[in-house]
Amino acid sequence: MTNKLADRLKQSRVLLADGATGTNLFGMGLETGDSPELWNTDHPDRITKLHQSFVDAGSDIILTNSFGGTHYRLALHNAGHRVTELNTRAAEIAREVAEKASKEVLVAGSIGPTGEILAPNGPISIQQAADAFEEQALALKAGGADIMWIETISSAEEIEAAVLGVANVGLPIVYTVSIDTNGRTMMGLTAADTVKISTSLNTHITAVGTNCGVGASEVVAAVKNLSVAKDSLGVQPAIVAKANCGIPEYIDGEIVYNGTPELMAQYAAMAANAGASIIGGCCGTSPAHVKAMRDAIDQWSPAPTPTIEEITQQLGEVTQGARAQLEGDLSVAGGSASGRGARKTRRRRKPTDES
């Protein structure tokens, strides 16, 4: 299997991913509650424009408009029967943009959570979820994806199901979790758990990391913890950081992210120093922010890993849970909910479309 992502990582110190999908599509007319994936056939020109804007801003990796592309998520929009059509088209649109670029741009097939609670805590078995992920992954590959990019996951069970589902597709695998609950995911995973899970999947994982969450500072803190866990376990996956553009604020009836291009440039350099080799933006991140990140990465020279004080001074506060992990209060092996059945009392939350 040719691993284009691994090859690019050998050639570049840091690869720049793209920014937000949903947030930018809202700016193009997508309504709250609508399925972005339907735009792959209804408004392919707008999806093309979004991908092109990120390529023009300097992205090395662009994610397909397919975050909610399993039949579970599409069924909420009466489109559960259109998995192959919508995901194939999502990858085709991104592939068309990538092929026209003046440099090699990799197409990552975005695969988000099912929105279901998996067994033993919920009604959906790991195999059922894996089958749904495989259906989506096959369509993304057919459309021209270079990478299987599993993102915004919260539980060990869903990581297992997603990797199981995409493993036979024959493309490099990336997975990222959303650390948004005091240094953990909604279902209790720490950054260390996220890395440790990769050792038990019997599948090569090219990169692991974190996306979305509660802001750039928390993502950089997570990257530090991911790096420590990676070194402790002696594993090789690259680390991904894809932070939200600051913190969301409700202004004049709209959700606005307060991160400036300057802040995201600082974040990109700090994430690289913390150990990330694939860096991008999540919710709220526009092409202007990505351009600032491109400039920061191009000018970046390796420096010592940022301290917690430097992170808070430049990017904002870090939660107590993340601080505790940075200070060594939780080990890689314990002190967290890394196995099946973790956090059984957590309330179900339907994930939003990647934005």
C-alpha cells in the first residue's frame, strides 16, 4: 500500500491541513440543521470554491465535505440511502481541486461519528458501526481520497469501530478525538488514552490527534500530552492538531469565533513546538486564518516545547483537567477512562456537523 501521507511527512517538517467546513458553508448559505453533504450534489460549485480557498491559502491537506456521511447521520435528512453517491461526489470534488493545484495536495476523506452510542453503553454494536464506516470509506476511496480521516470521536468503542471499518480500504488512517470536557473527551478519553488505543487496533495508524474541542490553548495542551504518551509507549504515529478558531461567542444572533489570524498563527507555531506535524483549524477557521497559519509554519524554526504558562499567556486558559495531565497527575496506563464501558453515566449528545 502506498502511504502518501507518510511519504509527505518524511519530506516536510509540518503539513498544513485546512480549516472549517460547516462554518464557512454557513457563510455561503447553509442553514442550521441542513446537511452539508447534500450540497455535494445540490451545490458542488460552492464546495469546490471552499476547497479552492483553502488550497489558495496554502493547505497541504483538504478534507472532504463528508463529515456526516454515514447512513446513521444521513438518515436524519432522509438521505440514508445516498451514502455511496454523496461520499463519492464529496471526494471527487476535492480531488478535482487537488489535481489543479501547483503542488501536491492530499485529499482526506472526512469521517465523523455516527451520532449513536455504541455497545456496551448503547444499542449499536461495534460491528454495525464498522459496517457503516466501511460503506462510507469505500465511497470516499472510489471518489479519489488519499487518506481515511476519522475525526471528532469521543469513545474508544467508536475509534475501534471506525478503524475496523476503514482498515480494508487500503488507505492511510488518521483519527482524532475532541477533547472538550476538562481535558477529556465527552466519553472520558484523555490524550494519553487516544495514543494508547492505537497500540491495540492491529492496524497501522499513520497519525492520531485532536480536533475541535474548546479552543487553541486546550489543543496545544493536548498535543503536549499526546507527545508524552507517544514517547512513553514508543509508538510512531504523527500527531495532528486541528483547533477551533478561538472561543465561540453569541453576537447579534450569530455564533462568532473570537480567534484572529494572529492567534491562529501563534497556535500553529506552538502546536509544532509541542510535537504536532499536521496542523489545521476546525470550527470558525477561515481561509484568512489558514493563510496566517501557512506563513507561521513557513517561518517556523523548532523551539522548546511551550510551557503551560506560555500557552495560557499566548492562547488563553487551559482547563484544570488538562493542567493535571501536563503536571503528570495521570499516567499513560491509568487514571482515565480508556476501556469499554467508560463513563457509562454520560448523557448522550448528538454531535454537530464539523464546522
